[in-house]
Amino acid sequence: MSDPFKVILFLISVVILSWFIFILSGCAPPPHRRPQVETPTPALQPTPVAVPTEFQQLPPPQPVVQAEQPRKKPDFKDVITKSAATFAFNPDHEYVFACPMWELLTIRLIPGETYQDYGSANLVEWMVQPLQSSVENEPTTVLLIKRGPVAPAATLVIVTDKNTYRMKLTPDGRGENRAVRFVRFRDPMAEVRREEAMIAAAERRKQKAQEAHYPTLNQATARTYSVSGNVAWAPVKVEGDHVHTFIYLPANTGAEIPTLTLMRDGIEARINSRTVPGNGLYGPVIIADGAIGEAKLTGQDGEVLITGGK
């Protein structure tokens, strides 16, 4: 065996022996192991605490889907009376009506009047159409009024054979009075009530006159009058002073009291007077204000002339 080969074998033996001794002494590196990965410890979760019922938040309400209910149709009577208005016509008033855009203002005049004509300060933007109708067999005029898109306020005058209507048309408002009807200012019973009131007032005046006391005759200025006339109700006596004149009628005068007029230069003139009931000796007594120089009593069947004043 050659020397180089021996040297190589010797070196290999030394290396193996050194390695074996190193292992036996515990100085050799530990065998290769796979690294272990530590699993992280999960964090502690808070334990839920029971909340009292009165503090718990209720869940939001869920929408309830209901079937659509059919809409009730409005009563036709309510529709036509909701915007209608009635006015007792007064010729001294000016009526203001609003007519919105795309609306129609209907005005019914007093039944029985004959339409003549109308006039307005703006006949371009305000359009008026008169129509003829009837109410309880009376001819009636109905006016249809509509306005343009830029119509300003304007005055409308309507003329009939009995009245003149004055109205002011405005484009503002919501048209609350889209249907307007006029009626007579005085109803048929107004004249009856007026006549009854006049009769009652006359009765009160008559009662007050009957309750009035006789004025006192001033003896210092007392005077008597002469009476001429052939009638049954001729005064029994006429006397007076500078303040009053007393005409005493007989008890059989009746209900018709003669009319007293003052005579001045042959011309009849009115004089203030009142009639009071008699005091037992005479019938009704006519008391005239002031002294009279000459007067005349006129009844149903004749006249009586009163003169004197002496």
C-alpha cells in the first residue's frame, strides 16, 4: 500500500473517532426538530348581564301591510252645498267675490227680475255669460264668470229691471263662494210685521194719551170761544189760555174724533193736538197746543167753526 493512501485512511479514522468521542461527551448539537407554533390564548369575553324588562329597548315596529280600503265617494249633496252662499241683496252694498284660475263663478240673481245688461272695467280678462233659468216658475238670470290668467281685480255692474248689482271681482282666494245666489232683502212677511208694529205703536200712544192728566187752565189768561155748526158732535164748550185750548165734545161723539185744523187768512194749517177721555161731564176732549184765533173741526157729516178767544 502506498504512503498517500495510508495517510488518507489515517485522517478518516481520526475524524470518525473524534466524532464518536464528541457524541459520547454530550457536546454534539441536538438533532434537528420541527419548531412548534404556540396557539394564542383567546381573550376573555365579558359575561352578559340581564337587563330588567322595563329598561329593555323594544324592537322597532315593523310596517304592517294592509289591504287598501276602497274610498267612500262623497255625497253629491255635500259637494254642491259646501261652497254655496246666500246673500240678502242690499242695493247700498258692494259684494266682493273671488274667482281663482280655472274656476267658474256662478251668480244667481233674484228670481223674477229681468236681466238688462252688465258692465265691467275689464271685459278682456273677465268674461261674463248671462243665462236664463227659472226658480219656482219665476224667470231667473244666472251669470257664469271666469277670468284670464293675469286678470286684475275689477268692478262688475249688473243691471236688471228692478235692481243694480255692484260687485268687485278679485283673482285671489280659493273660491269659497263659487256658487252665489241673491234673495230679496225683505221677505214677504216683513210688511205684515211692519204694519203690526205701527198698529201697536198707535195703541200705545192712544193709551198714553188716555192716561195723561188734564193740563191746568191758567185763569189769569183764560178765554172762551164760540162754536157754530149744526152737527151732533158739536163741542159743548171751548175754552183755553195762552198755552192750551180745550175743546169739549159731547158724550155721543162716537169713535170717530173730528179733525182739528187752524184757519189763518182762510188757509187751513195743522196744529198740534191730542185727544183725552172725558172727565164724566163731557165726552172726549181735544187739547190743542197754544191759543187759537179761528179753527175748524171736520167730521164725517159736517164741519164746526170755532172763533172768538175772548
